[in-house]
Amino acid sequence: MNVVAFIIAFAIFVLGIWLFGFAFTAPALQGAIFISGILAISVSLAIPFHILRN
């Protein structure tokens, strides 16, 4: 279970980093894409801090 949660959290983290970079090259909605990258990274860090605490 911990390995699966780690893989999911890592995939969400990489997606957030990709969204950061894509926000600067997107033709529209740059702010929304950047904020979604921030939220994705926040969720990816919340998984190990709160769900995998035990």
C-alpha cells in the first residue's frame, strides 16, 4: 500500500512540475494552469504527510 501511494504521489508531483512549465507556454489560462500546478504539488505532498503517517 505504501509503495502504491508513493508512486501516485510522485506522479502527481511530476504532473505539478509539468503544469508549472506549461503555464509559461500556454496560449491562454496561464494563471489557472499555474495554480493547478501548485495544487497538484500540494496534494502530492499531503499524501505522505497525512495518509501515510501511520
